[in-house]
Amino acid sequence: MNDTISIKEATSGDWPTIWTILEPTFRAGETYSLPQDITSEQARQFWMETPAKTFVCFDAQGEMIGTYFLKANQPGQGNHVGNCGYVVSPNARGLGAASAMCLHSQDMAVAMGFRAMQFNLVVSTNAQAVRLWRKLGFLIVGTLPDAFKHPTLGYVDAFVMYKHLIPG
């Protein structure tokens, strides 16, 4: 992992700063299938309450630059597969935070008993994320035609991406 980046489990006190990271991404509507007018409280429920764990990422100066959540992808018989969402602050892109968080999330997922990780809706136009997830070992296992309504590009494909964390 990038030794200039640190990651810790989020606390409720982290929420105001987490929201400043999430809000521009959610408002842009280009990568998450959430209402662009989502409120802070709705976002807090989605990012902090629903997942099993939420983490925050800091740069070498101690500034929070990213966040991710980890949860079971499905309940019941699908709960051995993890699912994550990641957001990096717009002013911190390119510093390795997304890579560090993805690697950290895989370690956390294994520690929590997940055997694999699945990303359900990776927007095909989010080329940087697709490239990074593939570099980190995720496979595109399905293409969902026109599954995402991009605010400027219209209907675009989305990918389902998957990685085994524990050989089965």
C-alpha cells in the first residue's frame, strides 16, 4: 500500500468531512446510481449506516481524501461476497487513494469472512475506475446494456466486476 496514505475505520464524527468528499461525486451523477439531490442525511444512511463498515483515507498531511464502505453484496446465501463503494476527493485524484482503499478493502473483506468481491454497477464511462479495478485483479463478468443514465451522455453500459479473494 502507498505509505503516504493511511486508512482507518470511520466514526460518526467523521461524517461532516466525509460528506464534503461524497457530495461533489453524488451531485455530478456520473458514477453512483443515487438521486443527484440526495440529502446529507440520506447519504449518511447509505454510506455510514447500511454498510457493515465504513473507512476513511488520509494523505501524509492528515487530510481526509477518500472514503469507502464495505458490506455483503447480498443477504443470506450471497453474504460471502463483499461489495464496496469508493470515493476520492476531487482535489486528491491521482495520488493513489483509490488503489490504497481498494487494496485495504480486500484485506478487510477477507478478515470479515468474505470470499470474493463484486462491484454491481461500474459505469463504463468511468474509464479510470474500470482500468484500476482491472489492474487490481477484478474481471468484467457482465455488461449491462444502457443500465446507467449518465447526466450528459445519456444511457451508457455498466459492468459487473468480480474478484475471488479466497480460492474456492
